[in-house]
Amino acid sequence: MKSLTEKYIDNAKRIIVKIGSGVLTEDNGLNKKVIKSISTQINKISSESCKEIILVSSGAQACGVKKVGLKKRPSQIPERQAVSAIGQAGLILEYEKAFAKYDKNVAQVLLTSDDLSSRKRYLNARNTLNTLLSWNIIPIINENDTVVTDEIKFGDNDNLSAMIALLLDADLLVNLTDIEGVYTKDPRVHSDAELISQVKTISKNIEKNAGETPGALGTGGMLSKIKAAKKVNSAGIPMIIAMGTKKDILLDIINGKEPGTFFIPKKDRLASRKCWIAFNLKPQGKVMLDSGAEKAIIKNGKSILAIGITEVEGEFGIGAAVEFIGSEKKILGVGLVNYSSKDIRNIKRLSSSQIKERLGYKPYDEVIHRDNMAVTV
Ligand code: GLU
């Protein structure tokens, strides 16, 4: 009988593959052998099965650093952004050459998180990527490092790859890195550390052990991979972390040999628009719920009513994205409000009939309607 992970992999039609700088780098520059090997494996998978592969590739900075003859990534932002601009061209060139061997075209897609926070641009990015896939072209995505500022950054490619998995409603996210997966302890320090092959719940302990030690050329570290897994899992998408330099790693994963750590999603798939609400909008404030409201939305799929709201944080207008918070300050999800923060402060704890009395009007029964609400726990 097939294992749960095998079933997920078998059924995965659309797969996002993220390759980190640690895998793509050698001698402070690009490791072309790895690019060739990954391209060969992707070609094999996409030509022998009906699976679609989208690459999220780091390596622009590593490539740029080498090209301009630096020893490491510059610390100044303009220099770093310049290095990325130089390196991105070299990175795509290597992929173009590697895929040309199989008569396959690649497409370069550079994004910032700002591009995905506007609904229109989000849909445009999705339409473009879907068009590329329908033409049998391999999209190669990276953060648009040359223009990003802190406010509009994905931060690292672990997060970017998770956002792309959500954007494209992928069936699986594969995160190829320079370590075999998640360990019980830090394997660099403890020789008795054991690889965890399956994660059903991302516990506080797993997050703690993941640490936060980025490599010289990469950005993320294990913690950002765990955060990415949490994000996609909460939208019903599974993720694997595996050692990207292992021979035929992608083929092994696709053939169900299950190397690495597999994160099993707890939930059913979140609808695409709800993913956008949950992960692409910047929450403008918070509403705290009592236990009755928490239960009603999590267990019974209800909307959020004023009567269940105990507190409001932040200043926001109608239509803003707002986090709703349950017991122990746990973020339960994000939704679009029908009332401003000022009005919610005024009507919290009130029943539907009392709202009209208090405000003189009552355009909506719900403060956040179920249709505009993404529960992420
Ligand atoms: N966008 C960066 C690059 O291409 C990598 C960021 C990351 O690895 O998280 O160099």
C-alpha cells in the first residue's frame, strides 16, 4: 500500500522546486554542474510525466560576486543590488544553456512581494506563469533583488517559493538545500542528531531547533524553511526539504523514495482568493475573539460577528485586511473587514440588533464575512 507521502507525490501535478544558494554555489560562484544536473532531472520529469515544474532559483548574488571579483556579498545595499543585477543575467544564461540541450526554453520571472499584494498584479503574475506552463516553458523565478527595499521584500527565497506555491495553487513544494532535512538537534553540533522524515505538526520545538544560521551566500537558514512549510501547509500544500547536491535528488523524490523531511499539511486546500487574503495582504490591525467566536469560526465555519469581538488593535478602514486572534494570542487567520476600526470599537460585544441602535445604521451583519476570511490554523 502506498504511504501518505507517496500519495501526495503521485498526485502532485504542479511542483515548485526551490534551489538555494548553498546548493548552487561552488568556490564563491555558481556551481554549473548542479545547474546541469537539476535541469536534466527537470527535463526528465516534465517530459516523462504530466508534471509541471516551476523553479525558484537563488544564485544571482553568488554569480554576481564571482563575476565582479569580490570575496563575499557586499554589505552596502546599492552594491548588493548591483551584484544581483550582474549575477541574475549569468544565472539565467546557465539555465538557458542547460535546458537548450533538451530543446526546452526557460523564462526569467523577477518579483517583489509588492507585486503580489495588489490583486490585479497578483492575477497578472498568475496568468503569465500559467501561460508559460501551458507553452511547456520552465519559469525560473527569483526575487527582484535589484529594486527591493525592506518594505516590499519576500525576504528570502524560502518565503518566495512558498508564495509562488500559493500563487500557482501548487500540489507540492520541494526545497532543495545543503542539508538533508530537519534534525532532532543541530547536526553540526550534535553527532547523535537524527533526521526527521515526516512532520505532521510543526511544533515549537522544531522551530526552536531549526536555529537561524544562514550560510555565507544564502539568506534563509532552516528557520525560514520551517516558516515556509508552515505557510504552505496551512493552505493544504505539502513541502519537502531535501539535500539538493545529492545525485538525482529530484528524481528520487518524484519516484517516492522519500529522502529528506516531508511536511504533511493538516488542512484541505485553501481557495486561491483566500490564499491571497491570508498571505499577500499586509494586515492593518487585529481583532481579538472570545472562545465562542473562535470555536464558531474554526469548527463550524462561521463568519465573525461583533458580539464575539473583545478587543480591536490598530486603525483601519472598511475593506482592510485584519488578523483575528484567538486564545493565547494565537493568530487564527486574516479577513477583510466590513467596518472600520472605529466602528468595531463601538460595536464590539453587541448583538446584531444592538448595532443598529448604536451606530444608527447596520450595513452588514458580519464584521468579517466567511467568504472574505482565511483561517490558517
Ligand atoms: N535572491 C537571492 C539571489 O538570487 C537569494 C535569496 C535567497 O537565497 O534566499 O542571490
